[in-house]
Amino acid sequence: MKKLLLVAGLTALPAFAAGFELKGDAKKGETHFKTLCVACHGEKGDGKGPAGAALTPHPTNFTDPANAERLTDEWIYKMVKNGGAANGKSPLMVSWAGALDDQGLRDVSAFVLTLKPAPPAPVAPTPAPVKKPGKK
């Protein structure tokens, strides 16, 4: 029986190992963001909404490059869907699963990702100095 459970568990593994696909519409999500998120996260997504000023910790600043690495499609979706407490973050970040259907959650997540700064351009390596043949 234990072998059967192990095999069943291993066959389910690829479903979790596959990459997360957000498939949200940022344009539609903007409407939800303005309705549900601006009070805390601010119109620009900088965490400076009127209600956010009174919160500790302050809401995430989506425009801050220091936050960019953690702002993945999946992380944003999970935070919007399940709230902060379910993800080991502030319980002041509420779950929006009761207010939006799954596509709405994906759409607002896609919009939040548009607020994230672009990664810095890679710096070209400095070319090694060219040695000119010298006289002996």
C-alpha cells in the first residue's frame, strides 16, 4: 500500500513542477486595482495610499526596484488571492478571493506586475586590452 501511495504522489508531482501561468489581462485588472487596492497601495502602486499611511507594516511599494525580484506572477497572484497571512506576510493584506472570481484575481495581478520596474540593462563586459606586437 505504501508503494502505491508513493507512485501516486510521484505521478502528481509534474503538475506542481510545471511553471505558473498567470494569463491575466492587465487592462481589465486596472479597474479592479483602482477599486480595491488604491486605498492602501496608492494610485501609482507605491504603497502610499491614504489608508496605507496608517498601516504597519506599510503596503508593498510595487514600484521600488528593491521589491522587483520577489514580485513574480505567482507571488502576486497568491497574495491577491489568499492574502498576506496565508503567505507568511502581513495579515493586513486581505484576500480578494471573496470579491473577485479567479480571472479577476489574475487580471488585477497582471496589472500589479505592470507597476514593477523593468530590470536594469545588463552591463557590457569591458573588453580586454589588445596586446600589440612589440619589438624585441
